[in-house]
Amino acid sequence: MKLSFRQRLFLYFAVLSAIFTIGIALFEQSRERAYKTEALQEQMEIYADLIQHRLNEEKNTIPATLTDFDSVLPPHLRITIIDLGGVVIYDNVLDNEYKLDNHQHRAEILEAAQKGSGSDIRKSDSNQHPYLYFAKKFDNRFVRVALPYNIQLQHFLQADNLFLYFLLLLFLVSLLLMHKITLRFGNSIKNLHRFALQPNERKLNFNNDELGEIGGRILDNFNQLELHKKNLQLEKQKLLQHIQISEEGICFISAENQVEFHNGLFLQYLNQLTDEPQSNIHAALQDSTFLSLQQFLQQKSEKYFETTIKKQGKIFSLRANYFEDFSYEILLTDITRQEKTKRLKQEMTGNIAHELRTPVTSIRAYLETIMDQNLPEDKKQHFIAQAYHQTLSLSEIIKDMSMIAKMEEAPDSFELEQVNLANLLEKLKTEEAEKIA
């Protein structure tokens, strides 16, 4: 079973606290036991000093001397007198007839020989009873005293359990505090985990602490990011819809030369410019018609490219533009109508200029004739009338020029009208006849 973050955190703290508590308990138990053992050894050293002092004062034999001294010592105290060679001279527990082994290699005797005193807890080799031994070296002998290592002595050497109960209570209290702390901490982590798995979850309550504040800020930033993302998607949809209905063919290509988006008009124009219709845009752009575009895309030295392509009676404007991330767009525009309108305007402008010269020249000629020649009154009136008619023609030409300028700005605002060609030809015939005359 996978533990949650809070459970793992609580387990880590609990194990660490348990190790710390057990370590303190073991250290305290060891120190208290060593303290009690040291206190008992000091008391047994006093017994050894009393025994040595008694032996030095009395001239009787060792058994007689120590038998009289038994009333001063504890009743279960075992006394052993050993010479410096390890031979047992006296033992108040065993009979004198009992032959004891040499004690030179006993642990307490070896320690006493080296340090002046020594102790050991072990089972006696002579009567198989456990004892706490203490031996002290004097000038002429070793005096060893021992107490039976029974339940009473074991209880005395055991450490007091009151401190253990205190440590246990302290450990439980620390577990309770850790439970409260990890619960609050784990709640924030749990909410962040829920938020990571279900970003649309909004019912998240963070604690009033630093981690809760961080979680709240993350949630607020995510909400703002989601709002910006929705707005960006909406703007993207608007842009795509605009591109779809645009009168230009548009294609977006990534820096890895992957087609990201194109509208239908782009593919339509592309197939009109290539010899063979294709649905693969990359293959179509490899056509020789787009050689200049291919060179521009390979060089990448310029950011903008524009050219004009004429094919199959149509004129297309080809443009390309690099973006900051080295992706680019290609635009194809059918400018056939605009080019024809431009050419028509140029032709009409030339014709109008020619037409302007005709009435102006006629008006000038009529007026110069009237001014320079002494003409009859009817002739003068005739020339004045002809000059007036030419000014009317000049006004019509100027009106046509204004109309041509407006046609380029808003060509769809003009309606087509029927023209009476017979009247137009008759008018043209009259004007030309007057010029010939």
C-alpha cells in the first residue's frame, strides 16, 4: 500500500523520535546502572579495607580473626584472602579442606593486579553461584569480597523506571504534536496534489500558513492563466475565421517546415500557379514557379519577401514573412482585377489628357479668331457658341476624371448603365466633321 505524503512524514518523524527516545533511555539506564554499581563497589572497597586493617592488627590466624569480625560485615558477604601468587589462603564460604584453583587469572584479580582494584559479575567455579566480585590489592595479599548476585542485588542495580515512564509520556506527547503538525502540513500537500491531478477543481481550502499561502497563489495564478488561455483561444478562433473568409490565400509554416494552418483559398491559388494540381503544399512550393521564394527561404537573411507572378492570364502577389521564432507565413493574392483597373486607369488618363487638348485648342482657336479677325457679327456669335460647347465638353471630361479617381477608391459603389452607341457615334461623327471642316 502506497503511503501518502503526510503518512510518510509522520512515520519519518515517529521513527526519528523513537530512536532518539530509545537512545536516551538506554543511555540513562546504562549511566544509572554504572552509578549504582560504582556506589556498591565503593561500599565493598570499604569492606576490603576494614578486613585488611583487621588482619594487620590481629596476631591470630586469619579464620579466627575474621570469625570474630563477621558481626560487623553483611551476613551474606563472601570473603576470600588470596596471596600475591594467586593461591587462596582463606574463603569463608568453602571449607578449608576444599582445594581451590589458583585465582591469579580471575578477571577481578587481573584487574586488581593492574589497577589496584577490580570487579566482575560471574558464576563461581567452586559453588556455581553467581556473585558480584570486588578485589583489592594490598602490599602482601589480595582481599576479595563478593555479594551473591541474587534477585535482591539485581533489583538494586536496576535503573529506576520513573524516568522511562517520563520518556514514554514525552514520546506519546511528541507523537500527538507531530500528528497535529503533519495533519496541517499534509492537508496543504493533499490539496496541491488534488489540484495537480484535477486542475479544474475549485473547492480547495488551504491552511492559513506559508504553504497554504503558496498553494492559494498557485491556484490564483492558474485561474488567471486559464482565463488568459480561454481569451487566447477565442482570439485565435476569431483570427482563423477571419483568415478563412479572407480574400488572400494564407499559409503558416513552423520553423521545422511543418504546415500548421492554411485556408482553402491558398491551396486554390497554389494549384492555379502550378502545372499539376497537388494537395501537398510542400510539394507544390517546390515548383519552378516559386524559385525566388525557395531562395529566400534557404538564405534566411531577410525577414520579408515580395514578388509578382503572372500565369494563365492572371496576376498573383506572392509575399513571405519570417517571425521571431523562424516560423513564417506565405500569402498569395489574386491582383488580376486591381492590375487591370490600374492599366485601364492609365489608358483612360492618357486618353483624357488627349481629349483635354482638343477642346482647349478649339476654344483657344475660336477666341483668337474673334480677337484677331474682323468678322461679321453672325460669325462671331457662331464661334462664341462653338467655344461654349467646347467648355461643356471640357467640363464633362473633368467630371469623368473625378469619376475615375472615385472608381479606384470604391469601385463597387458605381452601378453599370446601358449606353446608346448610336447616339455616341453620331456625336463623335459631328465633332470630327467640325474638326475636318
